[in-house]
Amino acid sequence: MNDTLYKTLGVSKSATQSDIKKAFRKHMKELHPDLNPGNAAKEARFKKVSAANDILSDPDKRALYDRGEIDENGADVVQNPFGGGFRSQPQGGQGYGDMGDVFSQMFGGGGQQRGGFQQAFKGQDQRYNMKVSFAEAALGGKKQIHLSDGSAINVTIPKGIEGGKTIRLKGKGHAGQNGGPAGDALIEVKVAPHPVFIRNGLDIELNLPITLYEATLGGKIEVPTLHGAVGLKIPAGASSGKVFRLKGRGIASARNKGDQLVKLQIQMPETVDEKLEAFMRDMQDNSPYDPRQKLKTKAHV
């Protein structure tokens, strides 16, 4: 089993995925280019550690590496017909340097390559995670990430993208072999929750607190949306739970556009003073009503 990548991360071959994750995070805190501007040594180390983590953090790639089927760069190791992967031929030694050498030896050529057969291989894809804000996912935009080689790239975030979706950057993965195309960078999007908005498909839901007097008297109040504040007319006598629909104020996709659903929540003042208490007692005595009457009727068996 090859152990170069394990040594790079500073873990043993028997390390768990959790051990590998912890080791990588520890290196990132020390080596990330944003924390070490202009430090070429740490930037080079950052690239090696990131490349090692890309393989060892993926159970499938790790298994291929442990079996010797891919190398430290994630490229396929071609197996020769006599067993084992191809190795560079030591100077003055015996062996097979590449596919061309093997075919020369098998079909005669005194070690001289005839036909120059070399198979091209596409480079390995590389996977990344990118955390975006609720607004960035809803409205789209651009966000910079660092690839495993340390280079920075601006990624276009499609408007309306959902958490768990993957953005593919063609040719931004590992380099190909023998003229093969480079792999791709696969970026999984993780969307941070919003403190007040809740996404439901293309619609956005908002619980809107209103005062007791706004519910009683009605009026026009300001409602926040992703596209800016808008005015909403509350009818007199509005109750908690009433929902208003703001057309087109949700999330837009390529074909459709969602709405914003505003749900009223009557909120009492933090302190009930004597005047309010007296008013409510008078209402209780002289203008009583039972908002649970329908509930009692429907719940009756």
C-alpha cells in the first residue's frame, strides 16, 4: 500500500475518515493562502495537503489509492500484462518505462518504440464544498473559492439554486495523462439558513409580528423581502395565522417565479401596563367573544 498521501496529512494508514477530516482542518488553519499571503513555502504545502485530502477524504478514491490503482495525483495507474503498475525505468536498469516500451519489447524492436502507442486518460474530478448565503442562492451571484492547487477562481452561482446541488467547472480538476483532457471541479452547494425567511420550493415564507392595535385597527405596514421592503395593507380585525401572498416576491428559476407568503403573528407588548389591563378587563366583562367556538364544534365527537 502506498503511504505518501498519509504522510502528507500526518495520519496513519488505518486513520478513520474523521481522523483525516480533523488533520486536514488543522493544516488549513495553518497553511491557507488567505492567512499566509506571499508565503511560497506554505502555499506549496497547502497544495500538497489539499491534493492528499481530495483523495483520502473520498472513500472510493482512497480505496483505489490503497490498491495502487491511482497515484498521488489521482491519475489512473495502468497495469502492465506482467503484473503490477508501470514504473519509470531506472537509468541503466531493466524494465518497462511506458506503454510504447512494452509493445516494442513484445513485438520486437530491441527496446526502440515502434508505433508509439500511448493511451490517453482523462484527469480525475475534484470535489469541493461551497457555503453560500440564503440571498446568494436565491438571487445568484459570484463567489471565490480556492482550488486544491491553491489558485483562486470566481464561481457563478445560478439564481434559485438549492442546497445539495452541484456546480461543475469543466477542466478544473486534475490534469489528464498522455494528452487526455483535465478532469472537472465538482462544487457541492450548501445554503446557510436565513434568520427570518424560510424557503419552500420557489416560495419564501415569513412570519410577520404585528401589534395588538395593528391587528385591531388595521393599517399599512412595511414587510421585508429579498427584493426590498414593500407595503402590506392589514385589514382591521386581522387574526394571527392569516396569510397574505406577495406575487413574484419569491425565488426565480429559469421558467417560474415564486411568491412570498406572509403569515401574521399578533405579538403582545413585553409589559402589560395598568391601562391596557383595565381595558382588557372591561372588554372581557362587556364585549366577550369565544374564538374557540368553531374548534369546539368541529372537535365534538
